[in-house]
Amino acid sequence: MYILKSESNDAYFNIALEEYILKNYSDDFFIVAVNEPSIIVGINQNTYDEVNALYVKQNSVKVVRRLSGGGAVFQDEGNLVFSNIYSDDGSALIDFSKVSGIITNFLKDKLNLETNFSGRNDVVIDDRKISGQARMKYENKILHHGTLLLSSNKKTLTDALKYNPEKYSDRTLRSNHERVTNINEHLTEPVTMDKFKDLFINYIRSCFPEAKTLELTREEIDNVNLLVKQKYSTWEWNYNNNPEFNFLNSIHTKAGNLDLNLNIVDDKIETIKVFGDFFSQKSIAEIETALTGTVYKKENIAKVLADFDMNYYTEGISSDEFLNCFFTK
């Protein structure tokens, strides 16, 4: 086990760093970072639907797509970012209990805060979110990453992200702002981010006494920066093109939102894009490719989908739910 404290506040760099460590080290890692104002979108999301484009442009907020599923999050200097990379077969990709247990125990042990795990992937205080988390599988490893809101600017969070009322239709909370709370709001004596970061790293050391500190070499930093240049800072990765569609449909499930965009020409699926904040072990692009050119009839689409184990592509969203999204009632 290695503990790595990133010296960069650049979200492009820190997201690229996760991929670099994931693919170039066999060891387990805990990575800790703090980013300048940024929006981090899930691998399966339509960025245009998640960010307030005008606000992002006017305020120079970076937008970067991560490797894992789940929803978009706003990060700033009041938000501690952690990444735990460890060996696992990935059979329980939506089981967040291992790392969430570390987070809840840390807050209890170091700050005497009572927290709970809630929903798919949140840690909450009094039903208000202080930590959102996401996971993905790569070969025999899991990348589990998340946030800890210490003193984040909640107004900026609200302004930077679009609010989807469908996503929270079953909750009493009415906006992004109302859904979250900062840890410092629940402490008698607020702590600085530097102190909070040290407390967190020291707690991780106590959980993993064998852990060593790793500092990146100049060559490794250059390699991460190359990944930033070639991938994580590019428009193609973070936004991609958004072609025209003539059929749009969305469903909300317990495992997340599913947004289906089709261009149907001469009763065939000419173009298809599947978006959402669901988790996945395999790329949804495989299903998109298989369905391209398929006759737009339920039996034809069902025949194509029968060749896929949907739990790998839209974990927690059933084949029937996915199929029904192709047709409005």
C-alpha cells in the first residue's frame, strides 16, 4: 500500500494521475488531492446536460470526465478528493461499504461526527451529503474515489451544475445546494483544509500501518502531463460531439438515470447514444455499436440485447428497463 499526496490543484492532472497509477502500478494506493474549481462528470454522462455552460465559461471552471460512472460533482479548494485503488475481482461493483466504512470511521474517530451511508454512494449528516463516491473496475483492480466536503462554496456548486428534478423526484431536497452540507458546519471549531488533509492521511496510515509514502518522479509527472495533453484536457474526451437525434427518452431507476438518444432513419437505428449516471464495468459503446443499423422494433432490439449481460454495462438497471427505454408509452 502506498499513500500519495498530490501536489497539484489541477483537476486534469489529478484525474489523469488516477489512470496513470491504476495502469502502471500493481500496488494498492490511497491518493489524496484538492482541486481548484472544477466539475467532474461520470464516464457515461452527457456533459452538456450536467454543466451550466455559461457559468463554466465565465468563471473558467474546468470540466473533466473521469473513468468511473455516477453523477457529476463540483470540486473546489474546500473539497478533499480521495482515491483508493486496490485488488478486487469487481464482482460487487456497487458495494461501496469497504471505503465508505473508512470514511465514516475517520469522521467519527477524528472529528466526533456521526455519519451514515445513504442511497447508492453518499455519506450523509442528517440526510445531507458530505461525500459522494464512484467506482470502476480495471482488470483485477478497483478504483474507488470520492469527495469530502469540508468548506466547499455551495453557491458556486449550485451555479455550476444543472439541476435535474427527475433525479431527486423522490426526495424532499429541492436543489443541489440543499442536498449538501459542509463538515465544518457541524464542528464547534472549524478546521483548515491543510489540517483536515493531515488528519485524513494520518488516519489512513493507522488503517494501513504497512503503507509507504510515494512521491512522483519527474518522469512520472511528465507522463501524467502527457496523458493530460492527449486525453483529459481535450474537448473530445470531456464533451465529445453531440449529434442530432429524433428520439429521446429517459427513465429514472434505483441504479441511476438512463438517457437514450436515437436517430431513426427508414425504421432503422442510424445513430445511438446512451447516457446516464449509472455504474458500469464495460463500455456502453459496445452496445451502441451492436444496435447501430438494427430495425427499430422491440423484438429486433431485444435479440441484440440478449447477447449482452446488461449488469456489466448498466449495473443495477435490468434488461427489461433498458429495452423499455427505447419506446415511450
